[in-house]
Amino acid sequence: TLVDTSDSALECQCGSKGCLEAMASGTGIERIARQKLASGGFPDSRLASLDINSVDSEAVFDAAEKKDPLAMSILDGAVSALAVGLTNVVHLFNPDMIVLGGGVTDGLVKLDLLPRIRQRILDRAMSELHKEFQLTSARLGDSVGLVGAAALVWDQLGAGH
């Protein structure tokens, strides 16, 4: 999903620019942090004390939890990108609920950032009809894919009937 059409949009691993993946995925957050640290402009960041090769999205979330300005700035960009992408989902499908899952979502929940994402979606919503949704995290965590696959097999075998 394209969330940034500016000339300065970040390049994604797919080769395009401005993709949600480039800004709000675990690998995207990691890449942004490493690029900013490599520029040398953030010597006071907690992240600067780490070996650059060990800086990943989890380290960014940990630093943000300790109010590190660089980490908080990176995550604010991720929150903004997610809000733009999810606003598109809301406008296209008008869902009752949006469920986010994965490692980045775990970090967002830990820092209580889901309400900020929801508010940014509400700020962009085209109408009041597009403001009636819940934004929540997957209760099954990273096992959701396995549980879904097992449920599909269960259903196909007729055990669910």
C-alpha cells in the first residue's frame, strides 16, 4: 500500500517508493533506524550505544519506551504511515473492526500507540460513518497464522460441522 507520494519517500525492499512496508514494518523500522544512526547525527540516542548491526525494530521500541527522541521520531513516522494505510482500508471497506497482529503491533501495544493511530484515522475520516470501528490487536499474537491454518484444515475435514 502506497502511503507516501512525496519526492523524499523511502525506498521499499520491493523497489518502489513510499510503501507502507518501508515505513511501518519491522524491517522498515530497522532500516530507518540504521540509516539515521549511520548519518552520525544522533550521538545521544540510546540506539547509538548499540552495534549498528544489532539495531532492530525491537531495539527501537525499547528505546522509545525510555523516551529516546530518535526512537520516538521513527515510531511517530510508523504510526503516521499506518494511520494513512488504515484510513484507506476504512474508506474502502468501512469495517466494524480492524485487527492488527505481528511484532510491530506488539510494540505499538506495549507503548499504547493504538489509540494514537485510531485518532489519526478519525482525523482523516471522510464522514461520520467511517468513524465507527474498533482498532485492536490480535489476541492470538504471532500464532494467528498457525491457528488459522489449523482451523481451515479442521473445517475442510468436516470436523467443524
